[in-house]
Amino acid sequence: MTDGIGRPARRLARIKRLAVRLIYSRHAFWGLGIASFLESILIPIPLEAILIPLMQVRRRQIFLLSTIALLGCLAGATVGYFVGYFVFDAIGQQLVEMVSTPEQFEQVRLRMEQDGFWFIMSVGVIPIPFQIAMLAAGATSYSFFLFMLASALSRALRYYGLGLLVFIAGNHAQAIFERHKISVAIVLTVVVLVIWGGSLLSGK
């Protein structure tokens, strides 16, 4: 029981040590891009634990760091989409079991077919594994352009929002984020849902 509780804490501690090494490394940009890529595919890396400290030390490069994180995520999203598109029938079940449950994936697949763009937008800003949306988008042959557009908009909101937080709050940004991250996710989700609802009403 104790080991099960302590494992996430040890993982977070390792990620924070990685962040400290990256801050002053000449490979910081590459490291951030790779971490963002891996986080978007399968590895559960809380990217904020790396991105916020980097931004706090490299404040003149906040915009660049946000952009690198976004590009790494979009590269991962591309891989996830085409995995779902080309090889889901062969290995999709195993991938689903790594990040979700078959029941949850089936619900995501149905939502993707009904409200693909706005569903991807909502998943991109709330704490639901984004990998499920990638696989479902590919498996349902959802428009790659619209998938990437929704992914870019939602993740840009996340990463550039973090950059704005660091710009305003400075060294207090990490503590503020940890204290309010659930509230922020709820607010962003409500905003996306309101815009989504407005687009549906205007289309009638």
C-alpha cells in the first residue's frame, strides 16, 4: 500500500530532478521538445513540472519555450493519429489498454464521430489522456487537418497560458499552478463548451 502511494511521488521527484538538469543545459530546448513529444504519446510526464521551472529561469525565452512544447506535442499528435489510422486494427487494443479502458475508448470514438473538432478541443485542455483522442481520430479517419488544428489551439492555450502565468507571477508561478490547476481546467472546459454550444446554435 505504501509503495503504491509513494510511486507517483518518486516519479514526480525524478521529473523535477530532470527539470533542474535541463534548466542550465545547452540541450534544454531539445530536452523540452522530446519531453513534450513523449508526454503526448504514451509516457505520463507532467510537462508543467519541467516547463514552468524552465520558463522561470529563462524568462526572456518564455515564448520560445511555449512554442517548443507545442511543436513537440503536435509531433506526438501526428504519430498518434497515424498509428490510429494505419495500425489500429493490429495493435489498437493493446494501446488502448495502456492509456484507458475499452469502454472509455468506445465512448471517445462515438464522440469523435459526432463532435470531432470541439471534442478534441475539450480533451486538449482538461486532464483526460490526450492519447485516447489521437487514436480515436485516426481510427475513425477524422480529418487530419481539423484534428491538428484543434490540437494546436487547445495545447497552445495550455502552454502559452503557462507562459503568461510565469510572466506575471514569476517565481510564484509553480505554487499558483499547483493550487489552482483543477479550477483552471474547469474554467477552460466551460469556455470551450460555451463556444461549442454557440457554434451549434449559430449553425441551426
